[in-house]
Amino acid sequence: EPEVTQTPSHQVTQMGQEVILRCVPISNHLYFYWYRQILGQKVEFLVSFYNNEISEKSEIFDDQFSVERPDGSNFTLKIRSTKLEDSAMYFCASGFLAGVGEQYFGPGTRLTVT
Amino acid sequence: DQQVKQNSPSLSVQEGRISILNCDYTNSMFDYFLWYKKYPAEGPTFLISISSIKDKNEDGRFTVFLNKSAKHLSLHIVPSQPGDSAVYFCAASARNAGNMLTFGGGTRLMVKP
């Protein structure tokens, strides 16, 4: 069964450093998403991406964040200058339909900022 | 942001019995609802969904009920199995708000053998 994959599974970085989290969505999906879950808190939407551009973003997704689909398979989340409060699980998701379609999640990348 | 709430942080049931997980929402623009199951150190796994034009959707042991007037949905698992032990999240989306899912805080289900 097709699945969303994410790398790395765990990333440790120092405050102020740039990180890139990588995702390979399910191949025939058209919509791509990033969510995060800070320990003990809810899963929160960050951004959605369709047709090579951002379609929605939350207020968490500020200028420090960017997304890219550099080729036909990868989808990346970049955090330009990490802060301690960026420590969280980051989940990539993909879906075939918008609005009323299911989103399928990857296993997550645990980001630890020290 | 409490648009989607799961008021029970945990639920314990005996194997073979019914598990009922509840979820309430406040945003009347939500028109699609989903349930996800999550094991530790894994991503949420899609279980079942329901559109606001329906009040029930069934898939094997899983049934989701939607009561729009009460802004309430529930997930029934019958019969419950030990492998069902996980955290269950409800999520909602609104057609006019793009594709973002708004999640509840989760309910930890423990199914005892």
C-alpha cells in the first residue's frame, strides 16, 4: 500500500541553524501539507501546497518557514533560523482531493532544537 | 483554539465490548469530519470519515455518527480489540477554508484483554 515517507526520523539542531525536513508524498496525490505537534499539544496545521504554490497557511507559518517541491516526488519544509519553540514532531501529509478528501500522514520527523 | 474538542482524555474498555469516542465542534462551517488513530512515534493513520450531508458512515468495525444540530460526532468500535489501543483524534475541515484539518486533542483508548 502506498505511504508517505519522511526523512530524517529525528533531527537535532542548534538554535539559529537552518533545517530542511523532507517528505515523499503518495505518488498520485495532488495536495501536500505540513502539520506539527508540540509535545503534549494538538496536531496543528502549518501549510498546504497545491499546483506548486501555497494554498493555505496558518499564523504559525511565518517568514522563517518555506516549502518547496523541488522535483516530482519530494516535498520539503525549511526552517531558516530555528528557535527552541520549533521543537516538535513535524508531519507531512498528502491527499488526492481538496476540502473533503482524506489526508494521509507520514511517520513524522522529531525536531529537537537545543 | 478550541474549535474541535475531545473532552475525554482517556477511555478504557474490555475486549469485545463497544468503544465510543466523542468529539464536539464549534465551527458550523465544518463540513467534513475524519477520525485518525495514532500509535506512539508514528503518524496519524486515517480510519474513517463522514461528510456533513450524512449522519452515519460505517466501515467494518468502525462507525462514525454525526449530529449536526448538536455539533457532535462519535466513533464506535465494535467489537473492540487490544490492537485498537491507541490515541484517537477527530479532525474537521471546511470547504471554504481550504484544505486544513483542525484536530481535537485526542482520546487514549485502552482495550483490556
